[in-house]
Amino acid sequence: MLLKLSRLDVCIEAKKIVNGVDLSVGKGELHIIMGPNGSGKSTLLSAIMGLPRVRICGGTIVFNGIDITNMPSYERAKLGIALAHQHPPEIKGVKFNEIAKAIIKKCGCSDYSIMSKILKVDDLLHRDLFVGFSGGEKKRAELFLVMLQSPKLALLDEPDSGVDIESIESIANAIDYLVSRGSSVILVTHTGIITNKLSRINKVHIMMNGRFVYSGYPDEVLPIVMKFGYSKGVKMLAK
Ligand SMILES: Nc1ncnc2c1ncn2[C@@H]1O[C@H](COP(=O)(O)OP(=O)(O)O)[C@@H](O)[C@H]1O
Ligand SMILES: [Mg+2]
């Protein structure tokens, strides 16, 4: 097992946002977390990455056999965890291609041109990172930087939100490519639009009010929640 969350609680200040989440992700698996706005999806990804804005207030995170529950985010990054934010911040004065080159130099990955082709980022590389990028451009650029890191585990926070249909296609192709190279992926989406463009999903988890209320296989879960929504869909699935 690459990642194992056991009874994980995550707090922001004094408030418990994520409540008793269990999750096991194997190598090369793609897991989808779906759920309404405010259900705790971004908070959960932040906790797996170890971002200081959230605090793990119960349970454990084991990654590749190592207990990382109390490990700072830069050490988790070194172990191979990478996060693509829901809203990447604009970085003035730093060129996209400078960051990309620095990562390529470190990882030595030779297939960056395949990735840049899939994600159509060539025209963006000379610009300041994320500055003035459209929704789709931001998502494609950030996913490109995550892919360059060849992460063992990629955490993707709503890569399909605020994105046009063609960009969703590119993003889905990029995720398929990432998985085919052996990365595990946890993909958060609240619309679910991207799910029917991905070639192989291992599991779908529905998150509501900080809890995983249903986990199942995509063929079982997706048609129901996409048609009936989360509340009604989960009731039907649980019967
Ligand atoms: N700094 C904060 N203080 C208090 N509550 C917060 C803070 N940040 C986020 N929350 C709350 O945590 C809940 C989950 O947020 P989030 O993880 O962003 O949900 P999602 O990504 O599923 O939309 C929301 O109710 C949100 O208002
Ligand atoms: Mg979110």
C-alpha cells in the first residue's frame, strides 16, 4: 500500500473539518474524491501534503511504510508527494520556464516534451508563473509542474473546475499519462465532469460533512451520483 489514512481527523484552528477518514491507495491507483462544496476535500488534501494551514488532530498517515503524520510538507515532498492546488497563487517575477527547468534539472525526466504537448503549455512557458493565466491555463500549468516531479503520489484539487472542455480533455489525458508512468493519484472533483474522460479509475469516495460517506467502484457509484446528486445518490447506494 502506498498511502494509508487511518481514522484521520483534520482541524483548522479549533474546528474539526475532516472526521475519521480511512483511505488506502495502492501504487499506480487513481482514486476520486467527490462531494459538495465545503465538505472538507481540500482540507484533506492539505493534510496529506502537510500544509501548515491545517492540523492533524487524530489518526495517522502512513506513506510508503513511513509514518508521516507529523512530518513537515517539504519532507513529504522529498518522499514523493506533490499537490496541485485548487487556486494556485500568481507568482510575479518568476518565469514558468525557470521553475520548469529547475524541476527538470533535479528530476532528470526526459519526457517533459510529451507532457508539455499533452497539456499544451508551450505558449505559456515564457510568462510569469500563473500571472494573468485563465482558469484552464492555470490548471494545465500547475499539473505540468506536478507531472515534472514524477511524484509517487499526486494530489490534484479540482483540476477540472473553471476549465473549458478542451482543457478538461488535456487534463484527463495528462492524468492517464501520469498513472501509466506509475504514479498514484488522488483527484478531487465536485462536478465529476472529468471522470468520464479518464481511462481507468480504481475507486470513488463520496465526502460529505468531513466524512467519507460512501466508497465504491466507479461503475457502481458514478452513474448514480452524476444523475441524482450526492445526498440522494448516497442514500440510494447505501440501500
Ligand atoms: N480558516 C478556516 N477557519 C474555519 N473554517 C474553515 C477555514 N478554512 C476552511 N474552513 C471550512 O472547512 C470546511 C471545508 O472546506 P474545504 O476543505 O475547502 O472544502 P471543499 O474543498 O470540500 O470545498 C468549509 O466549511 C470551510 O468553510
Ligand atoms: Mg476545495
